[in-house]
Amino acid sequence: TPNRFTLHDLLRKYARTLADAEGTASRAAVERLANFYISAADRADRLVHPYRPRTSLNPDDSITLPEINDVHAAENWLIAESSNLSDTLDWITSHGSEHQLALCVHVLTGLLDMHGHLATAEPLLLRAVEHWATTRNSGAWARALLDLSGARSQRSRYEEAISAAREARRLARASGDSELEFECVNQMFIPLWQTGQYESAKSLQEQLLSSLSQ
């Protein structure tokens, strides 16, 4: 592909051997690269999925991000870099902190969904939920539960999906975040509809309409 480059397998193995010999310096370089990819993916995904509830990354002014200023450019970048983003998630899963993993899997949830891999990421989504529960960050906790609910819906585990979205709604309501609460209800509506629980779904929608009219 034009402007895309790769290494021969033997050269890549040799380069990795040299990098491993550098120890701490090598790890720091890889961590900077991982931070770049997650920051750039966050920018791109915000353009592709503008209405998705977000947990913000800690800004790093030392990172120079690519020019991604519209939806078309964002989609192209995510497609072109999808393999590297997958490798970034794998590296953070094995070598990063739980905080880094929670942010990474949240940023990449949209991409994983686009490629049909969201359900297989459920163990990582569970780790993200557990991390935010430990930190007592109710907003990030609720958003992680929404990601988990979506993954469970994809695996037809609808009652578990409803339970996760319901817990997210409780957290959103307790923190006074009405916009996030509405998104929790919207996520809960999907597995309710898929399981034929139409009266419950209707009741949720009526609650939303009532709260909006007040």
C-alpha cells in the first residue's frame, strides 16, 4: 500500500532483540508509541462516533497527533492503523497499568465494534469496569458498564446486558449526569427490545420523555 511499510520477519526479530537489550529505554519508547496511538485513536473516534459517552484521556502536550479533522479522514486513519491499534491494545494488556488498559479499551470500543470484535474483548471490558469501581470514578465507571453492556448484547446475553446498563444508569443518576443517564436508558432499550420486553422498553422511553418535558 502506498506510504505503508513493513519489516521482513527476520529483520523484525533482530530489531526486537536489539530493543529488548535496551531494557528500560526500550520500554519507555514503546510506551510513548502506545500513548500516541491511543491519543490519535481517541481524536479519530470522537469524529466517527460524536455522540458516544466519553471518558477523557489525560492530555499529553508532548504528543504530536496526525491531522485528523473530519469524519472521512478519521475513518481512513482508523482503518489504516487498525492492526497497529490492535497491537497497542495487546501491549497495554500485557505491560500497561490497569488505568492505561481501562482508557485504551474504552477508546477502542468503537473500532472493536466496527470490526466485530467487541464481544471477544469482554474480559478487558470487565477489567475496565473493575478498575473504575476501585477508583470510585462514577462517570468512567458508568461508561465502562455501557461498553460492557454493548459487548454482552452482541453475545446475546441480554439479561446481563440489561443489568450492566441498569447499574450504569444508577451511577449516572447518582452523579447528576442526565445526559449520561439518557444514554444508559438508550443502551438498556436495545436488549429489552431484542428480548421482547416491550412494555419495559416503552416505560423507559416514557420516563425519558417525561423528564425532558419538565
